[in-house]
Amino acid sequence: MANKLDSAFAALSDPTRRAIIERLVTGPATVSDLAAPHDMALPTLMRHLKVLETCGLVRSVKKGRVRTCHIEAGPLMDVQGWLEWQRRVWEGRLDRLSALAHDIDRSN
Amino acid sequence: MANKLDSAFAALSDPTRRAIIERLVTGPATVSDLAAPHDMALPTLMRHLKVLETCGLVRSVKKGRVRTCHIEAGPLMDVQGWLEWQRRVWEGRLDRLSALAHDIDRSN
DNA sequence: GCAATACTTAGCGTTATGGCTAACAAACTT
DNA sequence: AAGTTTGTTAGCCATAACGCTAAGTATTGC
């Protein structure tokens, strides 16, 4: 099974899927709701939804003939966590560099 | 030309490329340095590097026969920015929900 | 019951992705 | 000058991704 970050980043690399997420952060929506703004065949959009569900970014429940989708924050946090970690290391490096520069400066 | 977020997220969806980023946040490295930990043919790794360069996550300079790569923070910030935005909307929604719950509670 | 609605499944075609090998080019080393 | 190191280019293969249409399955409304 591939890393969770793999599938989360991959899912978010598609503009249609990001648009779906952007919609869902404002609240739950049905499949038709989600499809409406996208000039795209329904099965195609459904597949995007499935990608989002597979990586855990979206969950859904079907009631009658209507499926309602909602967002799941977990994977977004994972992604944000990874980015935050990189930023910290990066900034740590900058700190060390400026500390080094400061040391060099003092030694002159 | 595709959205910058598309290519940044796509670039980060591959574990090899994330590993390269994880290495580069600690400081610049040559192509060989970057290739060393990955049991992978050099041209394959070069292509990963090219993907990272194409989306602006990595830049490199060649001196003699050695190419040195360094990270570029911009695209990472873009990605983080998008995530942050979603989180804000999401949390805003929660705030409104709890406010609503509070109102309902008071009205009883 | 019949028709419309809201998905859902199946299958097709094109393009992109991630891996490889083989062969080439340029720059050090000896 | 010859050989080693460090990329680089070209091309092949297999799989996955993204779009479609057509046809099927439940629900719901009339």
C-alpha cells in the first residue's frame, strides 16, 4: 500500500478535485451539487470523487438515491504536517547559516 | 499552461521526489548526492529532478561536470497557502456551526 | 405503474508517468 | 593521451490517469 502522502498529494494535484475540496470545506454536498459547476460527464466526476474517497479526503453516505459527501480533515493535516516539517528544517538551516555568518563576522 | 498548484502537488506526490526535497531542505546537493540513497538508475532520478525543476521547486547550477541543486521555497509556500486557506474556511464553518448550535441552545 | 431523477458500472481511447538500457558528451585525473 | 567520473539524451515498455459514451440500477414523483 502506497504512502498516504502519495495519494493525498496526487489527489490534490488535479484542479477538479481541488475545486471539489474547496466546495466541501464550506459544507456537505450531494454528487449533483458537486458536479454542477464542472462541464464534465457525471461518471468522470464520480471517478474524481472516488479518488478523493480512496485517499480518505472525502467520505459520503447514500440516502435514497442521493449521495451526500463531506470532507475529512485528516489527510489534509498529514499533508500540512509534512510541509510544516520541511519548512522547519529549511528555516533551521537558515538559522544555522545566519548563526554561522554571525560567527564568521565576529571572528573578523 | 497548467496551474502552478497542479504541478507542485503532482511533483510532491512521488515518494522519491519528496525524499529529494527532504534532502534539499537541509542544504544544497549534487545530482550524485541526491541519487546515492535511491536504488534507481541515474536517468530515472534525473527525470524526477527535472520534474522538480519544471515546477520551480528546485533550481540547479552546473559547474564543471557537477550539477548542484538547491530548493526554492516559493512553490512550497503556494501549496501551504492553499491548504491554509482551506483550513480557514473549514474552521470558519465549524465556528459558524458552533455559533449556530449556541444560538439554538440559547433559544431553548 | 410509468417516468423522471440520481447515481453507477462497464468499457474504450489517448496521454502521461515511472522505470529501464544503451550510447553520448564533457571535464577531471593520472 | 587515455581513462574515469558525472551527467545527459534517446528510446523502449508497462501501467495508471483522465476524458468519453452507453447502458444499467435504484428511488422518488405523478
